Amino acid sequence: MRAVIAAVVMAVSLSVSGCVSIAEHAKPERLPIIDFHTHLNGDMEAKRLLELMDRAGVRTMVLMARYYANPKDAGYGSDMQAADFARTHKGRFVPFVAGQRGELGRLARWEDPESASWYLRESEDKLRSGEFFGLGEYILYHHAYDLAGWGQLGGEVRLPADSPLMHRIAALGAKYAVPVLFHLEAEPEQTQQAVRLFEAHPETTFIWAHNCGRASADQIRHLLGRFPRVMCDLGGMMVTSERGGYGRYWPKHTPYIHLVQADDGKVYAEMLQLFEDFSGRFLLGTDTAHTPALRSFEERIHAFRQMLSQMTQATARRIAYENAERLFASRRVQ
């Protein structure tokens, strides 16, 4: 297998700038992409999203509404907005029941799920409707950030991954056979919390955002080997001209962050081997959480195509769209 990967990497040509170019099997006309980690704000119009998707060769986009009002985001996104996009544009959008809600921001909600019973009832009603295909993104452990140029701020979030509320959410995911997607930096204590959650819910499909919390290749290998229903999305892990991002040490440089690519776009050897060995367990995502980020949507997809160019064709297909399609097909309605 290592010899195959080495041959693929050697076959990838470099552009004049030194960045990895797009291999034939990763070009838009050859390889559709499902953007599995994208958000929805009130001022994101379906028409604009479709134009961006069509130009970048993105077949389908998962929409996770953000129930936050920011200066540059015109009001709240909503689950109903996401569902309306999906109904109006068949096959192009896939709505999740959103986990980013201001009312869930207090630790007390997670320690006492009865105080969030309204959210659990609402989520189950939406899943029962058959219109929603996942739960998330749940922001559990996230460093504070300040995107001054966009007028966007995010506070420090510290919620336990194995809290009573998260256990109830995990059970709901298993009941309706939908994935539960969460954000958790893979620091030692947080990783142990995630492990306890996985152990308690072997029937739930979990998607750990940002390459499983930006863990090391060895950590992820061990995790995926132990828990067959855990997956990692690569949301925001690509290298672009943007400053920062999850593919870099943003918003805080810690010793627990492990990157996927070098600055020139080459995937690190240990990560490339991981993707080949567990090709059925990874998903792509641009993570355009704030509306101004749509300006770089095409660049983000292009960077993912550079990443996919370094993989074997079969692995590139699985990560680009086949793994996502499999998850959508498993959806169950009670």
C-alpha cells in the first residue's frame, strides 16, 4: 500500500508556485464533492450557494443552521430555512437539526437534560418528519476567536462531551440512524470524555469535526480502529491563502494540534497513509460558518481537490462523496 501511495504522490505535478496541482481524477468534471460541513446564516441565499457550488463542482451541501445573530450575519439561520432550501432544490442541500443555539450555551443545560427537554422534543419531531439527516454541529470545546475584519466574535466554549444531554442526543441519533456531528479539540481530558461517549453509544454514528479534533494520525488511527462508527470530517482543514483556519494553528496554538498539510499543500505522509487505510471514515467540509467566508468558498474546494489529488482514485471518491452518500442512505424514520 505504501508503494501505491508513493507512486500517486510522485505522479502529482507541482505548479510554478510550488503548490500541488489538480490531478485528472480530482478535477470537477471527474469528481463531484459533497460539502459535509457547512453552516447557514439568515443572509445566505440559496441562489448564491448554488452558484458557488456549480462553479466549484460541489454536488450537495449539508446545511447546519447557526441560531446566532452577528453584525455581519442578517439574523438567525434556522432549520426551517435549511429544510426549505432542500425542498426547493432537490438533491442539492441536506439539512441537519442544528446544534448551534444560544439557548444551549449554558453548562447547566448539559448537566441537566430536562432543562433542554424542549430542544430534544423539537429535534425528535424534525427527525421524525424525514426532512433532516443529522444532528449538529454541537460546539463542545472551542477556543475563543476574533475575526475583526468580518465583525465576528466567538467566546470560549467548555462543555463536557460525555454530559447527560450529549448522551440523550447520541441516543436520538441512534434511534433515527443519523450522524451526530460535534466540535471538540482533542486535548487529553476532552479525548477521554469523547471515548466515554463512544463507549456508551456503540450504535450511534459520530462525526468528530476537523479531523477528529486535529488529533495526530496515530491517535486517529487508534480511535477509528477501536470505534467502527466514529468518523472524522476534514472541515476547514485545507491550506488556502486565508490567514489561519483549522488547517493551521487557529484560533490558538496548542501542542495538541496536528495539521494535515504542509504550507505547500502536500499532505503529510502519516496523514495520507491514514486516509488510505481508513478511506471509508472521512468526509470533506468547507466550514463556511460566517457569511463573509463564502468569498473563499471556491478556493477552499480547490484546496480540497489538491488534497484529493494526492490520494488514490478510490480513496478520493470515498472521501469526496461516497462516504457522505452512504450516511444519507442510512436515514431511518420512525
